[in-house]
Amino acid sequence: MIAIDWGTSSFRAFRLDAEGRITERRAAPRGILTIEDGAFAEELLRQTGDWIADGETRILMSGMIGSRQGWVEAPYLACPAGPAEIAAALVKVAFDGAQVLLVPGLTHTDAAGTPEVMRGEETQIVGMLAEIGADGIACLPGSHSKWAQIAGGRMAGFATYLSGEMFAALRGHTILGRMMKDAPHDADAFARGVARSADPGHLLHHLFGVRTLGLFGQLSETQSASYLSGLLTGHEIRAALPPGGGVVHLIGTVALCKLYAAALELCGAQAVLHDEDAAARGLAMIGKDAPWT
């Protein structure tokens, strides 16, 4: 089977054997926003045509390729949902030479009635369910960080935090960015920001302190970005963690997961890091129950 994680900015493909093991892999900066005139079929053939010619006739895709801006929209599936429910809701895509199925995203409604959505992260979580166990918490850091509650081996619900996008916006488009210089990550400044997130006051009040600490020489221009990152990450974690902390399973890029692991420990929780092949593992699991013809 060919497993594809096709997001907004990148394309990743994995060739899997009958046991779901990765035998070949490839990646390209060919996310859905780079594909002109809806030429997704042509791009899929360009990236995996040799595998298809070599006998691969089953292709399972997840990520933003199944969004409204993608190839075919795969409707959101309501939580609670696990591998079996996701496999039953796969969407068929017309494609010559192979069977192509799309993984649906998930949706959840919070206590106030506001909807949540994820697309792509659900497949990564499925790939790590064996390690997480029947019950637990998964966090997928990123521009739109996802925190998912696992119960009974299924995703019971989740919440989204715009921490990564907020960091980029604040640094690039507000007065705070004028107090910052490009510099390597500063672990001490990051930890100060995480610690500040525990103090009384609102995030918006704490954010102005990034400027004033700089004005009074208590935070250098090379430390400010790391401090801001720690402040936003700390607020996110303290809002998402259940009382008493616990164990949080981190899924995503190594560098970002290490930052979250450090922040989690400062917030009194434990972190378990998982590798970046979670999407391939999840697609392999879902593919076992897929309605192939």
C-alpha cells in the first residue's frame, strides 16, 4: 500500500509492506497550496507513478488533501472515533491505475457548543494508540496545536490552540517583534516565559511584559523571542492540562516536541516523545480495515 500524508505545504509518501512496515519513503514541498488548477491526480502520479507501475494498487491519503481546498472533500467524522470508525468513513477518489481513499478529518464540540476540527492529526494519533494505551492525552504541537483526549482506545475529544500562529504574528507584525533579533533558542529565557505564564493576570497583560522587560534591560533582544515562545507555550499547556498534570504524549517534529517536553516538565507534567512516522503507522492501521474492492 502507498500511504500519503499530504498537507498544506508538504507531501510525504510511504511505501508499506503487508505488515505495515515502511520500505521506501519520499517527500517534496508540494503541499496542496502549491498545486495549480486542481492537478492533484497528475501530482500524485508524478510522485508515486513508479510505485504504481511496480504493482501498488492501493493508496490511502490523509491531511489537507481531503479538505475543501484539496482534491475531494472528506466530511468530518464526529468524536468519539477510533481506527474502525475512521476506516468506515473513508472517501473514494476517482483515479486511473489505483484505488485511492481519503481519511476524513474529525470534529468535536466543546462544552460551550463551539466546534473543533482536525485534519491529518487524527491519523498521527491513530499511529500512536498502541503506545498511548486505552486512555491518555496526546498533544501535537504546531501552528494550531491539538490536544486530544484518548478514552477506550478512541479519540473522545480535542481542543486547538493557535500558539504557533500567534507567535509568528506577534513576532512579525507587532511592536514586540521590534525588540527581537534573530538568535539561537535560549533555554533560560524560554523557561522564564513558561514560569511567567503561571502568574496572576491575563495572557494579554503578560505579553506586554515582553516589551517592558526589554525596555528596562531585563530581557535582551536575543532572548525576547525565546521568552515569548515560552510564555505562549506555558499558557497553552496550563490551559490544556487536566488538574494534577499527568503524562502527555507528544507527536510531531523532534525540535518542537522537545520544547514542549521542557515546558511540560516546568508545568509539573511528564512528556513522552514519539517519532515522526506516526502518520505512516496510522495510515497502515486504518488501511487494514479500509473498504478496498
